[in-house]
Amino acid sequence: MNAILETAKGWLTDFFDADVRAEVQKLIDTDTEELKDRFYKHMEFGTGGMRGMMGAGTNRINKYTLGKSTQGLSNYLKKSYTNEAIKVVIAYDCRHNSDTLARTVAEVFAANGIKVYLFSELRTTPELSFAVRHLNCHAGIVLTASHNPPEYNGYKVYWTDGGQIVPPQDGKIIAEINSLSFEDINFSSDDSLIEIIDKEVDEAFISQSVEKGSFGADGKDDFKIVFTSLHGTSITAIPEVLKRAGYNNVTIIEEQAKPDGNFPTVKSPNPEEPEALSMAVAKAEEIGADMVVGTDPDSDRLGIAVRNLEGKMEIVNGNQAMVLMTKFLLDKQKEEGFQGNEFIATTIVSTPMMEVMAKAYGVEFKTALTGFKWIGKMIKDYPESKFVGGGEESFGYMVGDFVRDKDAVTSTLLACEIAAQAKANGSSFYKDLIDCYVDYGFYKEHLVAITKKGMSGAEEIKQMLKDFKDNPVASVAGSKVKWIEDYNTAIATNVLTGEEKVINLPKSNVLIYETEDGTRVAARPSGTEPKVKFYLSTNASLADAKNFNEVNAALDTKIQTILSELQLS
């Protein structure tokens, strides 16, 4: 505690604003536990950048923690591009303080002689990724905490390719940041280096999104969409994209259309949570809509609801949406003709069905650690290959490579194209998904996320994962465990034969059990929230679509058995 107290007292010097000094002094005087949580560590980059609660302290998002990160990044950029005029672009979302924090970040860059393009108002994360390359920038920043609660904000760094920073570059940037004290931040901005941008970049991004997400679907006039931005940034792009693509029957949930960092109509602005889409689903039932689409605050994730076999709106999960969108893109590529260099991609905790489908189409399948930065890295690392599409279980998808991060704007249009064409063909999005199960096997996934907050919560998460590794299960739902994949050691072990294989991915705190019947159980800590996550995947054959309900129920029962066995229910 003495070290924590000394760190906190460092924030009482005249370098820090008076209101910050007062906030820290009050914590020192009255709230030991809160003081601990704010100062026991420095905020770090995770799978989605730097993200945390706002407030004073080294473990909070504020002017100084973002300023220090920006100063370190500025130093790294100047060392990396010694003979170039460095340029960065900055965007921000609807969260509290995002606009003022974005301005602070811009001013620190400008104080270091770096040209800054700053969006005039909130914009989507995919537009920021696009803008990096469109404006020939060396880096990009977006201020967002994605779907986290209202008290959170965050800072994501993108590089010249439009993708998020990855190893070893991120480590070098972090080392640069860690070498600094807060007093090293240069806040003396040269405002002549800050240029406000808006419509020109908007137009370029929207045009590209329409071009990449449109496939000439029939039946648009007869296709009804309900859209909600969940108080976030997608209201700046998705309605216009749908309109330009020919979708005129779009009902916007007006109560959720105004950007608002309080997210007043939802418990969580996360399209993974059914509650977040409840208002839109109710409107869809009321007006007889065909599809619901809702996006998270920075518009990189999308939730979709469509009519099931009984005609009721049902939310499809990220794995299901990813499979059908990828199949659609592969079919379109097949019509054009495969060149032999195409690939699709997903993450190690997403559905194995993606790999089965890749084999069926004869295209390469690549798998990555959790986090879309790794998929973006694939595109950069294999420039001779063509990325068709890919996603992850957490409701993110990317269409082609004009954006180098998950992109709910273009993916929304793609989902509508699939559903409108299916309806025109006498089918539906849901029925087409079932056809995938008939063709490639019925894979069904389930996620359990357990929240453990604060310093003690971090220790609990660490212990839970240690226990999961140190006490390996011998079987899951009656099937023997065959492989244990330990990404901490980068070794996969066949526990039945003793065979070992090297995992050719960066080391990560992930453990996966795979059984003889292909059931998978994965565990990992979240990189952006105080959570530990368990991912279950089961599968069965589906000989005929008419047997869907029966097989679906059997897989549900199996998932419940696994939850009970692992004491996760």
C-alpha cells in the first residue's frame, strides 16, 4: 500500500490540474480501496487497445494517461519515420469526454510536430481504419470503449496499413510509453498542425462500403429492416449506406438514434446481449419486418435478428452470422472464379465450422488469436493472398480488406443483401443458415462470461484460469478429451497418445480442450473487460433440414450438460 500511496501523491504536484489534485487528495483522505484500484497499476494495451474507467489515476482513462501514451507514440513515430512529415488521424465515439480527450490527444501530437487530421464529430471505428490509408497517414487513433459500460473509455492505435498495432511493434510502443514520466508529456500544442475533417472522408468511406457490400440482391423493395444504433456512431453511416444500396424500407429506432454516452434505453450497448436489441425486435414484430440490425457504440460489432422457422424474430449469434456471410462471399467469389490465393479467417475461440467450410470450397483457412488485429495482420503479412472475409464469435465481421478491422457498416449491408436475396428466392436468412448445417455439419456454440472487478477480481480470474489448467478434465459430455491446446506454452498435446504439436501463434493466456467428437471448451481472460470467458462448441450431423429442431434441441441439452460438468451454470 505504501507504494500505491506514493504513486498517488505524485499526482498532487502542480503539473496536474487543480481538479485532478483535489480528486486524488480526497481519495487519499477517505477511500483506501478506491485509491488502490486507481493506482495499483498502469493501464496496459490488451486485445482491443487501452480501455478502462474514466477518472484520475494511473489505472484510469484521463488526460494524463492518454497524454502519456500519445507522447510515447509520438516519440516512436519520430524514431520510425525520421525523414518523413508524419501524419495521424483521430476519431472518437459517443462516450462521455470522448470529444475533449480526442482533442487532448490531437494537441499532444501537434505539440510534437505531427500533422493531425481530427474528425469534426463522432465517427465509426471502421471509418477511422479506412481513413488511415485514405489519407496516407502513419497512424490512427480512435477514442472508444466499444460496448463497455458508460463509465468506460478507451484508446485504440492503428498503423499505416489501417490495422491495429500488433507485436513486436506494440511492445516497442509500450516500452517507449513506459520510459516516460507524466511530466514528459508535451501539452504545448501547435494548433496549425490540427486539421478538422468530415464530409470528404465520409463520402469516400460510404461509397466504398456500398461498393464492397452490395451484390445486386433482388427483392429490396419487399424487404423490411429495423435498425438501431444503440445511441452510438453508426447513425452517421449505416442509414446512408442502406439508402444508397437501394433499401428504402428501413425503420430507425428513434429512441436509440441520438448518440448518448449514458446509453439510457439499454442495460448494456452490446449487441451480443439480447436485451440490447429488445426494442428493435419488438418494433420488427409490430411492423412485420424481416430483419433487425443493431450495432455497438463504435460500430464495429453488429447483432442480427431474423425470422425463424416459426416466423418469430430470433437473434443469431456471431458465429452463425459469420458462417452465412462467409459462405455468401465464397459463393460470389466462386462465380467470378477462384484464383487459388483466396483465404478466409477467424479466431481460435470461434466456430470450427469455418475451417470445414474453407475445405469444402478449396480455399485457405487461417486462424488467429482473439482480437481482430490478428486478422488485420494476416492481410499485411500475406500481400499476395486475397482476403475474402472473416470474423469472430463476438459479433465482428470484415468484408474484404478496404477496412482492416471489424466493420459493422459494410457487414450490415452484406447481411441485408443475403436476407433480401434469400427472401426473393423463397427462402430466408434462417433457412439458408440451416442449409449450411446440412452441408457442413451443425455446429452450435455457447459463451459464459464471468465478471470479476478490481485488483482482487484480477487475482480471481488468474486463479480460475490456473485451476482450469492444473486440473484438466478427462472427458466432456461423455467424450474423451483428446487434445489440450495450451497457448501459454504454444504446445498442443494429444493426451491419448502423448503426441505434441507446436502452435504457430504468439503465446497467449488461452487453454482449449478438444474431445474425440470435436467438442471444444476454451478459456481465456478478456483483453478489454474484467471478465474470464469460457467458450463451448458442440456439433452433430444434420442429414435433412426437416430434422433441425430435433438436432438443435439435442445440442442444447449437450451444452447444458457441459455447463453443469464444468460448474459454469
